[in-house]
Amino acid sequence: MSPGLDAGAVPEVMTAMLSRIRHRGPDEAGYYLDDGVAMGSVRLSIIDLSSGQQPMADATERYWIAFNGELYNHVELRAELQRLGRRFRTHSDTEVVLQSWIQWGPECLTRFNGAFAIAIRDAVSGELHLARDRFGKRPLFYADRGEDFLFASEMKAFQAFPGFRFELDPRELASVFAVWTPLPDGTPFADIRQLPMGSFLTLRGGRSRIRTYDELRLDVEPFTGSEADAVAHVREVLRESVEMRLRSDVEVGVYLSGGLDSSIVTKLATDLSRSEVRTFSVEFEDKTFDESSSQQVVAAHLGTRHSSIAVSSADIAENFLSAVYHAEVPAFRTAFVPMYLLSRRVREAGIKTILSGEGADEAFLGYSLFRETLLRASWSELSDEERRTKTGSLHPELDHFGPAHWAHLAGLFQQFSVEQLPGLFSHELRYQNGKFAARLLKERAEPFADMLGLVRDTSGYAGLTPTQKAQWIEYKTLLPGYLLSTQGERMGLAHGVENRCPFLDPAVVRAAASVNLRFDDGFVEKAILKNAFRDELPEISITRPKQPYRAPGSAVFKEQRPDYLELVLSDAELEKVDCIDKNFARKLVGKIMKTPTAEISTKEDQAFIYLLSTAVLNRQFVMGEENYMGAPSEAGLKLRTTADRRQSLSSMGAKR
């Protein structure tokens, strides 16, 4: 903390910081304070409900830990550590993490199979260590302010630190708008970073150093067995992954979208669970986006106790502010708001832990992006008939990919059959929408500069195939930056619901990388997964073309006209967002409001949602108007003092 902050004020500041994130862990709260370091934690009790309080120390009180997340292989690691002579006082996975660090140091991180953000304090060496899981399933932010070093699971905790001010960063916003999400170490705010996935930070003597403990490997050895062997292998690693993620002292539910991935997770959960499985889903009043019929077919086939919520445009408009506040980053679509509502329904049903299908499309080449990459990369080698057939298979659900639009698509794919942005071939078409959104900013710097630098400086990236590069980009950007966070973890833990993702088990990712394109040409969506579960899922799960999860966009706000729409309708309000190009924003908003929804392009729709969510964040964080979005009050949080040895502080963190 700042030198001017009296040590006696620390408990009050810790309480305030933890209150900002108490939604992540409403069951317990505690803090540790010693020799210039304060760590706090709010707990969502999943494993070892009666003990496992945090922050936790070893028997000597040299090492202290605040742990956010779950260690799925804690049973196996505990047994190994006990054979090595380590003694345990609880049955919690938190203690397994702590004892692993004491036994193996940072090397223990490579042994962990879980979703986590960790802070470990060594009271003897004076070091503070922060670490994040290999896929970025749990967030970890920090602000290095010279004498002050702050860290937290959500940036909103920093609002309670005396003198802390938020400021939107135009360069970071340009990158977010261009590639749809923050890059691995980025945030939309100046001087706040996030710890990249698969890395750990060590702070000692006022200096910090970040090191990578796990590199994403997609160029693994090809599977050497038969296709039948590969199918059996994929099925088994998925079964083991689901079984491990069912370890819990509370009930585990499943998000069931009706698609292949969630259907597989639900099938395995029903096979492995000792009790009836409860599934949850979103329905839309607008049938353009609704998948409820598929959800009901799968739930009936697998015998789950299914419930759903019906979401309207009014619901999205009403809850947009709260969802943005929890997301803490501009969004390009509204699909995260229904997930905010769904997690609230799940928590009301008494469920704290949920399984979901995130990661399957990245691992098993499910997105049309991968087929499009294969098509454009081989465009010059294909006959006109092959081009037509494969282009038509990319988006069978979209009219503008039909035969009537062939000439336009052919010209577009011909144009983008040669790489223009070094290393970003696979995403160049998608990034055209982001390039348009970046025009919202006054500063017209190259919006892809940081992304280009990331792939240029990553060892081994240049040697990947076009498809593997596409996967790498998805694993490093959209997956952690939006799907696992804005649409996933942040919406779940807004209501104290933890997401678990069986398809993001390291063994599953390795298995997928070894079989992809080994037995098919990639133009049949997730062929090996379909073969693995063909006889156990309803036919619709296997044969239905992939329907991306979507929600109504700008039309919501045109129809509902919520009061906060004034943030982008009013010139005076737009002036309050310093980094925005008011003229471009005004023209964009004018077109959106006056043009029929069907005539609004995807890039215009996305840019509008970006503009509105950025204006909301500016009001919530930069201007600090908490009541505007219904931020939680600090009342009611009861802190347990784990250790209190007050001195002047230099580091402070709030974690769940």
C-alpha cells in the first residue's frame, strides 16, 4: 500500500477491497497481514467445507496462500506428497497447492490440472509469488505502482484502494476492438495488467519478474493407431476428465446448450454421477436465437432434470449494466448477459459448480474458422466445383453463404488466399470487423500491432501449420479473453457459480492435437467426437450443423431504449469518454438507430456494442459511479483475521 496509509487502516481497506469481489466467494472471507504484505480471500466452499479457510499457512507459518479455483487432481497429488513425507491438516485442495509449492517450488505448477489463480507469500525470503492456470480459466490482475503492488481476481477490487484511479487505455482498447478480446497480458485500463495464462510472477525487493511454466503445444506427435483406436482414446480421456471434474463436496450441474459438446459432457456426467444430474440452459423469446428444442431432446434422451430460463430483449437491456460491470472489459456482442441470468438461476437452484463444453471447438477444430482457413490456404489448388462445395459447407445456417452469393464469396476468398498480416492468415477475414470498430478511437494507431508482435515473438509459432496457428490464436485470445471470462467465469462467479471445463484438460487437448486431420480432411465438424459418441446421443446432436451461441445485438437497445442508452445518444455524454472519436461514434449510432435491424452489418452491430459497453465502463470505473450499475455494497462482509502483524505495507491483494 501507499506509504501514507497508516497500518491501522489496513483492515478497513482489505474489507473494502474484498467486498468488491465477495460475489466470487460468499461463503467465507479472511485476510493475512505481515511484514509489508496483505492478502485477502473470499471463499466459495466446494472442497472440504468444514476447513480449508483462507488465507492458509503451513505448520511453520513461513508460507501463506490465497487460492482461487480448483485443483482437480488434488487426490493424486496429495497421495504423492504424503509418500514424500508431507503432512496435511485439512482435506482441501488449497493445502495440496501449498504443500506442492513447498515441496517442488514453481515446478509444481506443471503438475497441476485445474483452474486457478494463486498468491503465495514466503515470509522468510520476503517473496510474493502469483501464478495462473495454463488456459487462463481464472483471472489474475495486478498493478505495479512502484512502492505499491496490488493484485486481485477482479480489477474492481482496486477501486477500494486509497488514491487508485482508473483510466481507459486507447492502445489497449484498439487491440481489444481489433481482435475482440484483450491480449494475454492486457486490460482496457492503463497501468493494470493481467498475468498471462501458464505463467507465474515473483515479486522480491520491489522488483517483479514473469516466467512461463507451460507453453501451449499443438504440434504434438500424430496418433499412430487406427481410427477406431483414436476414437476410443478420445472417449477415454474425456471420460477421465469429466470424472475428475465431478470431484466435489457439493452438487455439480451441467450447462446444456443442445449442441454436441455440452451433450457429450452431459452424457458422461450422467454415466459417472451417483445421483440425478441437473442441467440448465437458456431459451430465447426471439426464435432466431433459440435452441430449446434441441436442449429438450438431449435432456429427455439422457434423463436429466432439466430447467431453463427464457430471455427476452427486455431482460438483456435490464441486466446489461450489471453484466458489463462484472465483465470489466468492452464486449462485441450481448451473449454474455443471458449467461449472467442463467448463473443466477443456477445459484437459486442451490448449485455452486457447473460443467460446460467450452474448449471443445478450439481443441477439435469445431469452428468454421478452421475450415475457412483450410479452404483459403488451398484455394489456388482447388477446382471451381471444389471451391463451391467447400464454401457452401462453411455456414449452412447462413443465407449469405448460399449459392446466390457465390460470386462475392469467391472474390473475397481469392483476395484473402494470400497472407496480408504476418502470422494472422487464419483470422484476417474476421479481423476486418475489428478494424472497423477500431475507428471508434481518436488515435488511429495500427490496431493489430500488439497482436502481430505477440505471434512474431512466440517461439515455434512460425513453424505451425495454418490450422495450428488458428488454434493458437483462439487459445490465446477469444477463449480466455471472452468465452472463459466475459461469457463464462465472470458471469458465473457474479453469482457464486464456478465453471469447470472438461475439454480443457491438458490430456484432452493433447489427444485432440494428436488426432486432428489424421483421419479426415477437417470439413466434417468434429468428426472424431461424433464417432466417439454417435451411438449414445440423440441423432440431432450428431447431425445438426453447429449453431453458434448468439443473442440479439444492437436491436435490443433500439427496441427497449434503456435510460443508459443516453451514454451514446448524447453528445455531452460521448464527450466524457476521452478516447472516443465523437464524429465517428455519432454517425455509427445514428445509422444503428435509424436503419432496420436486418440492414445493419455485423461489423456495425459489433462496433455499436463495443461503443456502448465502453461508455458504461467509463461511467462505472473511470468516473466511479458505482450506483449506476448496482455495484455491491460493502455492508455485511465478515472478515476473519488469519494473521495480523501490522507494519507499513508495499503489497496488497484481494483474491477469490
